[in-house]
Amino acid sequence: MGFIKQAKADNIAKEAHDAFAAGRYFFAARLNWPATHHFLSGEVADWSMQIEAIERAGWVLSEWAVGQDKQGRPEAYPLFKRRREQAARAPQ
């Protein structure tokens, strides 16, 4: 696993954990295009790792959109919600 991929996953995991601990119901992220991606069909491993890290923090993927940055590279905008059983126990 690449150092950059892991650093990106660790960073977003911390943000997701902090948002969950604060009792937020939604977590919206921006996932940028990996600089080393081969531009062929296949897994975008950076995004997969980041999504897994966010879900380990207690979130579940709800919605997904993809756009482009100002250089025309894809960016993903996933929206996560608290898992139902955890939402019922969320602080008010």
C-alpha cells in the first residue's frame, strides 16, 4: 500500500471519526483523483481505501456524485449517513 494512499485514508478517517463523535448525522467528503492513476478502467484504490476508512468510523455511504476539478480531473463527492442503529443513540 502506498504511503500517500494510506495518508489520505488516515486523514479522512480522522475527520469522519471526529464528525461522528460530535454527533453529526451526515458526513460529506471530497475525494480527489489520485495522481498516479493509470486512466484505464478499474478500481480507484485511493477512493476505495478512503470510503472503507469512513465506514469504519461508523458511517454508511448514502449518495454519490462525481464532478471535475479546475484541471478537469474527476473528484468524487460521497455523502455518508450514520448507521440507523447509531443514529437512534446519537447525542441530542
